Amino acid sequence: MFTSFIDEWSLEPAGDPILTRTSRLLPVRWRGLPAMLKVADEPEERSGGQLMRWWDGHGAAQVYAATDSAILLERSESRRSLFHMAMTGSDDDATRIACRAVAMLHAPRPSPPAGLAPLEPWFQALAPAA
């Protein structure tokens, strides 16, 4: 399931595959760096790959390589998490980190790639609960 991408991008598997309803993921090493290979099974996930390339590592993981159906992403090996920070008294720091990432994701940049779905339809079901 990952063989063609492992060969094409000279990847070394570095963990067990992760299978979701929409994608297949494999922790790998690429050029000595930790990375995640993601093969999308659904059109929405393929669009997510376009979005990741457009963000270009600003507030999101850096994209090392991509095709229409697969993406090779930067992967952290840190054990530190925002959840752990928030639960152990560093919630202000965790919030600042999250806000910086969101600000980078929403910073002005050239027009987004064609075909991306606007957020409004995705979050429409949340309106009654707001």
C-alpha cells in the first residue's frame, strides 16, 4: 500500500501504519528526517494536501513531497504536547502557541489553490449549538 511512495521518495519506514476512514499513514524517515507519509483515499483529504502545500510550512507541517494522492510531511518526534502543557499548569503557554499557529495559517498570502471547499459548509452544523 505504501511501496511505490517508499521507493519513489527513498523512505525508511519508522513505525506501524495508521489506517483511518479516509487515509493511510506511515511514520517514515526521509533523508534522515522524521516524516509522515499520508496516502489519501477520499477527495477531501486530497484537497487537504493542496492546502498543506499552499501553507508551505507556515503554521503547519512542512511538505517535503507530494502527488495528487499522497503527501510527505514533516513529523515531530517531541513528546511535548499542547494538551499536556494545558493540563499541567502551562495552559497560557499552550494557548499562545496555538494562537501563533492560527495567526500564521490565516496570514495574508497569494490566492488559495482552486477547488478548496470554504469552511462555512464544514462548520454549519455547529451553528445551532453556538
